[in-house]
Amino acid sequence: MVSRVLLFCKQYVLICIQNTWELAIGDGCHVARSNPVGPLERVLIGKIREVAEAKGMPMSHVSARAGISRSSMWEVMNGRASPTLDWVQRVAEVLDVDPLELLQGKPVRLPKR
């Protein structure tokens, strides 16, 4: 599980996963890493799906209201990219939940690439 995430700016993120620090570089919406789908991302994906489904919101609606491109939403929700803190905040606002709530739960299984 991720023990620490430090945001340096919109472009750079330092992430600690299981005592291993990793520098990630993003475009303001998502972060491209060598292995983008870690346990924290799988928890986030599952919780976003769960909350959006409970509120009857399709992902296209969530991405449009959050000002996130459909391709960025697809990449994150399919484990192809890791979201920035700004991305998580915008999605949480649309879903009307605390951003920390999106990071609590069990990791979901994603299809193999």
C-alpha cells in the first residue's frame, strides 16, 4: 500500500509504494509511470466506479463535469495511467465525496493488458 505521496507541482509527483520511492511525471491530469497500476490506483478505480454507479453517473458524465478528457478518464479507469492529486480532487467534487473516501477500500482486479 502507498505510505506517502508528495506533490511537488502539477508535473512531478514523488510516490512511496511499499518503501520504494518513485518519481512520476504527468501532464496535469494523469501520471505516466513504468508500472501505473499499484494497489492505491486499484482502490481508487474501484471506489470511483462504486460511487458513480450508486449515484447513477456514467463515467462520461463524471469526466465532463470534472473537466477531464474522456481519454484521461479511460486511461486512469483502465489502469493505463495514474491520476494526479488534482485529478482525484476534481472527480471527488463531481461525486460529492471527500477525496480521502476514494482512497479507502479494497483494490479491484483490472483486466490484463
